[in-house]
Amino acid sequence: MHDAPRSNSKRERRQENEKLILAAAEKVFSEAGFGGATMQLIADVAGLPKANLHYYFPTKESLYRQVVQRIFQIWLQAADTFDKAEGPAEGIGAYIDAKMEISRRHPAGSKVWASEVMHRAPVIQDYLETTLMEWTEGRAKIIDRWVAEERMDAIDPNHLLYMLWATTQHYADFGHQIETLNGGSPLTDDQWEAAKTSVKHIILRGIGAIK
Amino acid sequence: MHDAPRSNSKRERRQENEKLILAAAEKVFSEAGFGGATMQLIADVAGLPKANLHYYFPTKESLYRQVVQRIFQIWLQAADTFDKAEGPAEGIGAYIDAKMEISRRHPAGSKVWASEVMHRAPVIQDYLETTLMEWTEGRAKIIDRWVAEERMDAIDPNHLLYMLWATTQHYADFGHQIETLNGGSPLTDDQWEAAKTSVKHIILRGIGAIK
DNA sequence: TGTATTCCTGACCATACGGTCAGGATGTGG
DNA sequence: CCACATCCTGACCGTATGGTCAGGAATACA
């Protein structure tokens, strides 16, 4: 009788373990914060000895940094919907849908990001100043163009973007509060749909992109 | 020559010191999170020996609990504006102004609250289930009434409230990100006014409370 | 098959943390 | 002025943390 077809080549094992550790770390960091998280607990969640984490990630901070970077990537990809769109109703509507979906599927990641920024971004300040800055300026130009074409009201693009981020990420970051106010149960599929609909209604109508 | 008129009676000293410690704790907790904050650092910020903190507040958690409760009180008071109002434009507009002002004046408190909720409210879960729940239901009824009176669109009150909280608190919790995207400078008075105006425009127009 | 390389981990270490306490200082009320 | 209560704090303690390391196990490669 052979062993169950366990893990394969060394290279594959490495990738698997790194993914495993990153997933465990994301969960623990989101629940306890950077300061409250311990390498021992991350190791337990990942099902590996603590010393093994330090083989793959030399320090707690380097592990944390990679967790944050992964989230930021997912986060940026939601922008595609924005760019391809013809007008504000379509583009911003799709962006809201995408970001709401991320809040639903990756709440832990969103919390880690929120925590990092709230603590003055000690680890990813350079990202804020470069990648995020460029991203924001690019989207602001699109919004300004839509305003100039009179497809929406004259709204300050930055404040609109802040509102989009705030509202959509709130469903992840404050998910526990929402759950409590929902009688202790997570939002159902229908309730998530209602949330998306409400958000899109208010914002798209609020900026004059729909009647 | 007399001493400078230093602190007075014992009772007054107690109140002064407790205020001093709570202020220092709010700052440190907001910057480092509960897990990352240390009693030593709070003591240094307050300018008192660490052992003295433990005289007034037996444990780190009891100190933290009082910090969170203080914030929650301020936070609830902003509701007054909501209740007294005649209609949605007035009531919600004033509520937005009040919450934006809190974000500006008490950013540290807002961050502590956000952090607490993000970590599943280990310390103030009872508040969420009682006080916040009642508060929310009360405000939801007012909104439902406005809807019934056709003074605004048929919006789900809970999702509207989440949007109000998310958007206004974003200016405190993500203040660092906003500052970075603002070229590294805090928002000026004019920029704060523009923020309030944008938020009120989008939301009030979005719910059909103004044209 | 031999050996070089990568992977893994139990045991260990220095440090820093929350919290305690004995005993002195300071104010209070009679 | 005295006796009492409150206030204050340096020194200390047990514990848990991030990180290290020697040496063994597993795999790759020739």
C-alpha cells in the first residue's frame, strides 16, 4: 500500500507552505492586529511548527508585509471595471459591485489593510505614496472627464472616491457590527444584494449619474 | 514666593489624573492597537510612573474599556441633531455635519472604536447588542416615517445608516491615507468644508431628500 | 549510489510585558 | 498636632514573545 499521494516536489511544497502561512497570517492579523498577533498562533493555525515560519519568513514584520501587499493587489484589480466603462453609471456601478464582492469574500484582508492605514501605514507607506497615489490620480481624471461631459454632477473626485472606499469596505471592516445589528446573523444573499442596490442607488443618484 | 498654584484637593487630583491617563491611553491605543499598546508607553505619555496607572486602573483591559466607553458616549450624542429635525434634508444633513466634526476633533477615539469593532468587539459587545441596537432601531423608524411621508426615496434605513457611519468615520480612521493623497498635508479648513459639502450633496441627493 | 542542497524543528535565549507589593509620602478631619 | 486614609512608586516577578541555531531528515542531481 502506497502513501496517500502527498505533496510533490520541493518547489511545490514551498509554494504550498507559503500560501498556507500567508492565509493563516491574514486571519490572525485581522483578528488580533499586528501587535496582538503571535507567531505561535499563526503557526498553530497553519498547522506548522513556529520555527518553520521563520524559515520561510525571517521576521514577523516581513510576513505581515507580504500579507498586506497581497491584499493591495486584489484591491487594485477592482479598478479594471472602472476603466473600461463608458460612463459613470456603468463604471462606478461596476466598481461598487466589485468592491462589495471583495468585502464579502476577503473580509480578513480588508481588515488588515484598514488596521495598517489606521496605524499610519508603518509598513506600506511607500505604496500609498506611489501606487495608490497614481491610481487615484488616474481615476480622478476619468471622473473629471465625466463631469466635463456633463454625465454627472460637479463632484470633487477625491471625496467621491473616499466615499466609495469607505462605504464598500465598511461591510468588511465593520461586518461584526452589521452582523450584531442584523440579530446576530451574517447577511444573507438577499441582504447582500439589497446592500449593493442601496449603495448604488444612493451614490449614482447622488452624483447625478442616473435619474 | 509661593509655589505655582499646583493641583488642589485629593479628589480633584484624582479626576485630573484619570483624565490625563485616559487621554494618553486613547492616543496610544489608537496608534498601536490594544495588543501593540503598552502600559509603559501610556505612562510615559501621561507623564506618570507605570505603577500609578495600575493604582487608578487595575488592568490594561479596564483602562481600555473606559476609553472605548467615553468615545461611544460622544458618538451617541451626535444623534440629537437627528431627532430634532423636521425632515430628512435637515436631520441627516446636521447628522453628517456633527459626525464629520467628531472625525475631525476626535480622530484617535474613532480609531479605537473602529479597531474594537474590527476585532469582533471583545470588550464592548454588550453595548452593541443593547444601546447601539436601540439607537439604530429608533433612527430607522424615523427614516421609515420620512419614507412613508414621501420626503425621501424608499431606502433601507440600515444601509443608509451604515453609509453615513462609514463615510463620516472614514475621514478619521483613514485620515492618514487621505493626508498622503493630499500631498502629505492635513486637510485645510476649506477642504474639510468641501468634504462635508460633497458628502451631504451625494447622500441627500442620493436619497431624494433634495433636488 | 553518493553527496550537495534544501528543508525542517525541538530546545533554547534575551527581552519586554502586565501586574504586584511593601512601604514611604501626602493630604484630611478631628 | 495626631491618627487615619488615600495616594504614590521603585523594585520586583512570572510569563510569553520574537527570534536563533545546531543538527537531523528529505530530496535533488550526477
